[in-house]
Amino acid sequence: MKIVEKVKLDKLDSCGSRSPLSIMLDVIRKIKECDEGVEILINDYDWLLSLRYVLKINDLKMKIEEKGKEDNFLKLEVSRDCT
């Protein structure tokens, strides 16, 4: 799988006027093909739960895989669900 974008979101950093969820969605929208994905590093589990919910209610055909931890951040890989 080709990673088209990587983003790291820290709950201790100020995200300014943009929410972490909108930042994640902007990155996910860059996925165009079935063999593409994005890597997201987060350190707030609630963001993962919110992301799953937003993808579901908007019927966005994406899958989220947890790929372990990296520097105390949860590493996520998001890709199209082409099954």
C-alpha cells in the first residue's frame, strides 16, 4: 500500500481553529485509489472513536487499522475498503 499522507496530532498541542477530526478527514480525502492509504498518529483515543463514527454516518467506505504505538502515539492506517 502506498501512503499518500502522514499526519501527527498531539492532544497537548493547540490545533488552532481546526479540530483534529477535521484535519484527519482532510487527510483521508486525499485517498483516491484502493492501493492508497494515510498514516495518522494520535494520542487521544477519543479521536479514533470519533473518526470511526464520522466515517460510518457519512457512509465513507474506509477501513482503519491500528498499527501499534510509535512514541506513545497510536499509529493508524486508513485506506479505502474496496472489498
